[in-house]
Amino acid sequence: MGRFWTLLTHVHSLAGPVVMLIYPLYASVRAIESTSRNDDEQWLAYWILYSFLTLAEMVFQTILAWMPIWYDMKLLLVLWLVLPQFRGATFIYERFVREQLSKYTGNKTHSHKKGQHEAY
């Protein structure tokens, strides 16, 4: 039973980097290299939200250290943001980030509606 818990601990510690960095990096490269622009918004939104989450963690590090389940909660949140079945990053960006940006920039519309990306 001790070996099982050791294995589980190693898998748990590898899950974070794989879910939060390795898979999103891979998917972002695939999105850039594809001719379709449908997945670009998902991955740009993910990196914006992941950066914000990392900055928030840095600011609130002393408080989060007292929450033993923080890492597990973060892992579940990032799984929801990353998994293509949920498209959580796009959902959060469209629902909250875009709304806040429009308040500060005065821009009520967004030029990159789904499927209508500008050519670069």
C-alpha cells in the first residue's frame, strides 16, 4: 500500500505541470500552426487567465499557504479551463474579462466575433 501512495503522490505532483503548462503549450502551438482560427481564442484566453492566476497566487501566497487544498482546487480549475469539452478559458474571457475591458476601454463591441478573425 505504501508504494501505491508513493506512486499517487508522484502522479499528483506531475499532473500540475502537465495540465497547466505542457498540454496548453502543445495545444497553443497546434492552434498557431493550424489554418483554422477557431481554437486561437481558447488558448489566448487560457494564457491570459493563467497569467492572472499566477500573479494572484504571488500576491496572496501567505494566505494560500494556509489552505491545504489550494493546489487541488487550482488543478481542477485549470482542468476546466483547458479541456476542450468545457472551453472554460473562452467562457471566462467572454463572460467576465471582455466585460471588464469594455468598461475601461469604452469599446462595447469586440472585433473578433466567433469565426470572424481578421487576417494578419
